[in-house]
Amino acid sequence: MKEIQKFDMLRKPLRQRFFWTLLAWLLSYPETKKRNLKIKKIGMEGLKPPFLFLSNHMAFVDFKVATRALFPFGANYVVAIDGFLINEWLLRQVGCICKRKFTDDILLLRHMRYSLETNKAALALYPEARYSYCGTNSVLPESLGKLIKMLKVPVVSFIQHGNYLSQPQWNLDKRDCPLEVTMTRLLTPGQIEKTSVTEINRLVNEAFEYDEYRWQKENNIRIDFPDRAKGLHKILYQCPRCRAESMMDSDKDELWCGSCHKHWKMSELGELSAVVGETEFSHIPDWFEWQRAQVRKEIEEGKYFFQDQVIVDSLPNAKGYIRLGEATLTHSIEGFLLERETEGESYRLEKKPLSLYSLHIEYDYKGKGDCIDLSTLEDTFYIYPITRKNVVTKLQFAVEEIYKIRQAELLAQKTAALFALDAVEMKR
């Protein structure tokens, strides 16, 4: 692996030529037109690049919607390493910047500044760093406010609806659903200068609050796709009746527990109802967040622990995956440990809790099964549990909740240290 050429992260992002901008618009127009895309712009009058373009992230069609909304301007898009597998040359030509998910990358900051200051482009960033798993907003990095302060350019929020409902990550078969987006000039350079990092983060998080199932019901959008519940067990993995985990399954418009055999149906408006007995959660995001609370409780009681044999693929560059074979993955309050010990070959990757505020997961990734990915600055490892089934959603919850707990502990330690220092100063 040391001899394999890594992705060239040093190359500066190209300014998107108008030829590529026009071609991207032509390729984006048919689907967005067919889906009756509506774009509502607030405070955007006269605004031209450079500016920071912050979008929520729900499906591949997100990029087509952004292309329509930004035209006639191009953009430099921050794209994960696996996106470059499409065609590295092409993605560089259209101005994409490579990023390995959930890593602290100083070089990326330089490329961002280059995009704005030299390319004079719109810098398109998807701060959730992954597709929405449940049609609701994901956690945003606390560093986002600092980034906005540093870049000192206008900030545009771009909140899309309909993308998730048309192709949720747990079932990628497309279904008919209209698209709608609100594009807002959220902050001006003058406002950024006067606003604290904490307040900037609050404003961005507030702008990023969305719920696709609520939006669907409020707009009476009926999706009569026959397999609308197929795959839903990937995000709703725990039964609220018997509390069994990883025993859920789904098909057509039904979801059920393989342990207590309770069934639920999913309506054309995206609501759940029990076939027999109490409907614990009619709103899918409520069930999703209930599971998070169960994981949090498990962590606080000292009961949380995950370990399994896994298959590991490496993605050091945009040429393709390299199979590394089997390893052991452990996750606990101490973070992740991926290790392989065999005769003549060994490796070890550790990720401490405070190095990951969230986790990127995939469902049946490229037909190879559910996986998580862990990255260093030079490589990305796609990790597929072998024995434990339907566990990656729980791992994502655990990473986020452990991070919150460790952050609170760190803050408490800093506060205690400050009080102790003040006490010493007072005695003097």
C-alpha cells in the first residue's frame, strides 16, 4: 500500500469554463424541468460570485438543482473522494475539489480560498458531508462558523425539498416527486464581521432545519410508488414494541419486526400506521430519533460496545478500490479501532471520539453490503461488517452521541481549570 500512488490533493481547483457550465445546465435541465423544479430566491438580487454556497444534501439530483439555480455562474464544488471515481479528469475540469470525509484538512482550506480569491467562483459546500438518511438535517461541524469568518464572503443557504423523497438512501429506486428549493442570501461580509462564531453557527443551523416527511404532508404530495417502504428497515432498525435490534425488515409498503412480528404500513403521504395495535410512531423521523435516544442511554449506562469481523476496501486514489481483506473493527466510548494482525501483514487505524463528530455510512454500497468509511488524509477505508447485520445506522448514532458526551466532558474540565486558576489568583 505504501507504494501505491495517492490522490493528488495539491492540484489547485480549476475555474469552471463557461463551456462546462453550459453543458452542465443542458444536462440538468430535462430532469429538473420534468420534476417541476421551483426556485425561490430571497435577497439574491445583484449577487454574483465569489460567495459561499451552503446546500443541504439528500440525493444525486442535488447537483442538477444547484446547477440550475447558479446558472449562468459556475462553481467549485467540494466533492468526496469516491465521487472522483466517475472520471477524475472530468471532475477536475468542472472545478471539483477533492475531500476525504470527516478529516481536518488544511490543504482544503487553501483550495477554498483559491476558489474564491483567484477563481472568483461560487464555492459550493455540502456541510452535512453526506446524504440525509431520514429526510431531516444532519449535524453540522462546529468549525463552519470559523470557516465563514475566515473566508469573509457572502453566504448563501440553499435548502432543497423533494430530493430525498424521490430517492432515499435506503432505496435508490427513483419515484416521482416535485422539487423545490429556497436560495437565501444568509450573511453579508459586513454581518459576518460583526457576528460571533457562535451566532453564525446558530444562524446556519437554523437555516438548515428541514423535514422532508413534514414537507410532504404539508404539501399533500402523494407517492404511490409500490415499493415505497422497501429498505426502510435500514434506518428503522429497532422495534419500538419489543425493543429488538436488527430484526426489522421491509418490502412493498410494509415494515415489520422479525422478533415480535408486529407490522406497519407506509401511506402514500409517507406516514406509518400499525396494522394491528398501537402506532408508536407515525412520523418516520420520530422513530429515527427515538433510536438515537436508546443509543445515548446505552452509552450513558456503560453498556455500549461494538465489535465484528469486517471486510476492508481501500480507496487511496480515483482509480478504484483495493481489497485489503478481513480485519477486526471495535467501537466503544474510546472511539474506533480497526486492526489486522496476520503473518507478514498488519495494520492499525485508530479514531478517537473527538476526531469524529459524525460518521459516513452507506447501505448496500455498490452491491457489496452496508458499510462505514473511515479516512486519513491519504486514504479512505470502506468497512463492511461480516457477522453483525443492519448495524451501521446505530454506529452513526453512537459516534455522534459519544462525541457530544466527550465534548461536554472537555468543556467541564476547561471550566473547572478556569475556576481553579481564578481561585489561585484571588488568593494572591
